[in-house]
Amino acid sequence: MEKTAESTEMKPKARSLSEQEAQFFERVERQQRKLYAIAFSYLRSEADSLEAVQEATCRAWIKRKRLKNPDVFESWLIRIVINCCMDELRRRKRSFPTAEFEEKAGTGEMQSHNRIDLERAFGKMKSKYRHAVMLKYYHGMTSAQIAHVLKKPEGTVKTWLREGLKQLKDFL
């Protein structure tokens, strides 16, 4: 008889967990395109971008109880995506990218010189400036939104944007 009482106690908890899960993934799904676009702007690969978004979603689900204010869910999720992308970029630096060069050489696709120059310039920029410039000009976020995502004062973000654009101009 006690087993029945325990099993009935578990069902409401399981149901509330599945409701939480459904609500969480519904909120993530609404942001899916934006998250993918941010990941793609960092990683420049469809497969890696999808992987980063999936990894970020998994990390967010695991750490969802740490989010104190549900109103900042979007910026919290964007920050997790950025962190996943930065982890992937660090991993790429440690490995030798021969397969990537062979794959690009085999496609025969030519990129414009301006785009290549811009990507190289982004690679030379300090990461704090690169983050701010990408979020502002690639994703159309305001300075206030960027400040919220990066957890920095808005004045600092504006300075980073100005310095980032100055660095881009110098590199180009």
C-alpha cells in the first residue's frame, strides 16, 4: 500500500517537471532563429552552429534553476550560446584544421575579398570588441540589450563599439 502512495506522490512532480520542460523548450524555440544566427556569426559553419545551439540549450536546461529572474531569459540564453561558440573556437585553435581546408578547396566556391578581409579583421580584434560589434551590427541589438547580454554597463558597451569599429577600420 505504501508503494501506491509513493507512486501517486511521484506523478504530480513528474507532471510538473514535464510542464516545466514544455514551457522551457517553447521559450527556447521562439529564440531558435536568433540563437542560430548568433552562433553562425561566430562559427561560420551550419553544422557547428546547430551543434552550439543544441549544446547551449542543454546547458541552459541543466542550469535553469540558477536563473533568478525569468525576464532575462533571452539574454541569459544568448550569453550561453556565445560561451558555447567561444568554447568551440578555442577547441578549433587546438586542433589542426586540414580537413576544413580540403573541404573548402573541394567546393570550388569563391568568397569575395571584402568578406574575407572583414573576417580576418574580426579575427584580429579583441574578443570584447568583437562581441559588441557582432551583436550590434550583425544582429541589430541595441546598446542596452548588448549591455544586458554581456553584463556590462551600457557606457562600457558604447566604448567597446567605438573601439571595435576603430580597430576594424585600422585592420581594413
